[in-house]
Amino acid sequence: MSTPSPAELDTLLPATQRAAAEWLATLGTRAAAATPAAAPALPARGIGADAALALLRDRIEPHLSASPGPRYWGFVTGGATPAALAGDWLASAYDQNASHDGGSIAATIEREAVAGLRTLFGMTDVHAGWFTSGGTGSNIASLAAARHALLARRGHDAAELGLDGAPRIRVLAGSAHASIGKALAILGIGRRALVPVATRRGRTAVDIDAMETALAASDAPTILVASAGEVNTGDFDDLAALAQLARAHDAWLHVDGAFGLFATLDPEHAEKLAGIDAADSITVDLHKWLNVPYDSGVVFTRHAAALRAVFRSTAAYLGESDDPLHHVAENSRRFRALPAWMTLAAYGRDGIATWVARHNALARKLGTGIAALPAFELLDEVRLNIVCFALRTGGTDARDALLARLATDGRVYLTPTVLHGRPAIRAALANWRTEAADVDIALAAFTDAVRG
């Protein structure tokens, strides 16, 4: 039997640092994706922390993807910057419960990080914000606040009474992220409440005239979900126009800006965020373009009271303060704001803007390179940091076979999607390590994969 001892730290922490350093040093050459393997059986008896670390490195580490590396372009994945990694390690070492102000500065640091992010995105302090586990958690919180506020306008307190007897809420969106449907299911609004609205011809951005028609078709309480960086193409809805429609129809405007909110840091794209301050709620993922470790997001809202009505936790020992636990789902909350605070402190707006602009430029370079390859065609112009393309011939099977060859090759990792009914491939550039040479490596891998 092995039991914890403070003495273990004397050898375990240096060994862990070495393990991390050795792992990070391989990211440029390690296969971007790994073949899944059976996990090692847990020992029947405790073997001690040093031996457990050795087992992890021997049996698990070889089968991890290089997702923090420069050519993991699946999903929209960042990678921990040095400052963010340091903040994350210390968040675990400090082990603060950031749910409240009692006995620690942790909740105050969260507020400072939120304020810094608000400034980074060019928003005013009309929006309060709290850290969540990511975009899905932020979307759940946002739509929970919307549900409460919209029904309260109709005289129904959903937080206290539930949805029985309440008017049905409808949700209108052009290209909603999958997590919106998940949030609606969790909140009892229901996935079928999501009404797809026509998008602009050849685009994933919503057609404003179609949205106006949809709004006028019913007087039901309504949530408009806008995309600020649609997941397949990086397209943006017209936020200012949607804000006008929301005001005219007493609707709630929610902006899903999981990665697109960072476009404001690139002068070539900043105008796409015009009107953001009029949104009732906003989602952003920090483990995407801010490059902090998983899991980290923020929910911003103009309606902090609605969030509190839903998420307040009533108990004698919790009090009635303005603590974070009363505004988001978790009572116990990790000090996840620290990596973001460290990133803002270490690199500032200019440093973060540098890698955002670089990724957008590299995405254009990648798009140009793909368009020059006879086997491929671009399915949309490169609008931000995402390149969506397809094989000129062949359907889903051909696409999947190509992606499998790329994964086996290991130089770059991409994920499949469907755009306008066509099997497609998506590359998302969001890692601070990614440079122009990585685009050249990826294009060579594409050429080789087509040849089979």
C-alpha cells in the first residue's frame, strides 16, 4: 500500500517538469494525431506517485495527440502558451476555490481577468462576465438567462416555477453551433425550439431579411442566436442589424463568439464585431484563440440579475453576496481564471493580436495553396482563420479515406464537416506555435495523401 506524503513532491515535481518539457519539445515532430490504444490496467495495489508517473509516460503518453502543437488543425484548438501553462500549473498548486470572496483573492483575480478580456474585445462594462468551463457552459448560462428574462417579461418566473404553464420559447438562428441544441435540451426549451433561418446565398451568415420575416411570424418570446465566427467557414452574422431587429421585436440577442470574438484584434476583421455591445449575452472560448489550457470560457451578459435568478445557490453558509457561484452553474470553481490572467499580463493586447493576425494571414496562404492543388477546391473564401475545402471528386468515403491517410502520415490533423450538403474538410489555425513553414508542410502532406 502506498499513501501520499509531502516528501513525494521533492522528486515528483522535478520529474513532472522534465516529463512536460520533453513532451513539449517533441510537438514540432510528433504525429499530430495518435492511434487510439487500450489503456493500461490500473495496478491492483498502489505503486506510488513516481511509479505511476513512469507508467503514464510509458503506456499512455505515446498514444496522445500533439494537439498543443502547430499542425493540429482539427476543431478549433489552441495550445497553452508558456505563461498560460505556468498559470494553469499554479492554479492546481494553489488549489483555490474561486466560487466566493471568502479567504482568498481568487475571485477578485477572476473579475480582473474578465475586465481585461472585456477591454481586449472592445466591449464596455455594460457586460458583466464570469468564467465557465468553455463555450458550451457559456451557451447554457446565456440561454438560461435568456429563458428567465424573456418569460419574466410575460409574468412567469421560470427559475422558481419551471416551464409548466410558460409560453413556448422559440430560438432563431442561421448557423447555430451544435452546443446551442445541447443547451436547449438541458434547459427544457427543447431542441425543436431551434428554427433554422435562411442564410445568405453561398454563405453561412444569416439572411437579415429572412430573419426579419421569421421574427414577424410569431409573437412568442424569442432568442436570436448570432454567429461571430461560424464553425465551418469563420463567417459572421451582421451583429448590428440583428441587434436592431432584437430591439424592435423585444427579442434576446445571444452572440456565440467562441473564437470569432478575437477577430477584433485584427484590423482587417475588427469591423465584423460592430454592434457587439448591444448583445444581451456573449460566449467566448479561451482555450481556443487565447491559447490557455482546456477548459476555459467566459459568459458575458447585460443581464446579471437574470443569471443570478437562475444560478443563485441558497444556503445559510453561502450568504447572499455577489460571489461567482451565484451566477454560473458550478458551486465549486477551479481557479481557471489564472491562466487567462497570466496570458493578459504576459503578452498584452499587442502580443495576442500578433498571433491572431498571423493565423488569419496563414489561413489565406493555406487557402491559396489548396486552391492550386488539382484534387481540391475551396468551398468558401477564407473569411478568418478557417479553411473549408473538399475533394473535387468522390463523396464521404473518399474524404474519410483521405483524412485517415493524413492522420496516419502525422504531419497535420484535420477534421471532417459538411458544408451546404457537401462532404468537406476543415482546417482551423489557432495555435500560437503555427508558422508559415507549417502551412508548407501541410500542403506537402495533402499532395502525398491524394497520391495515396
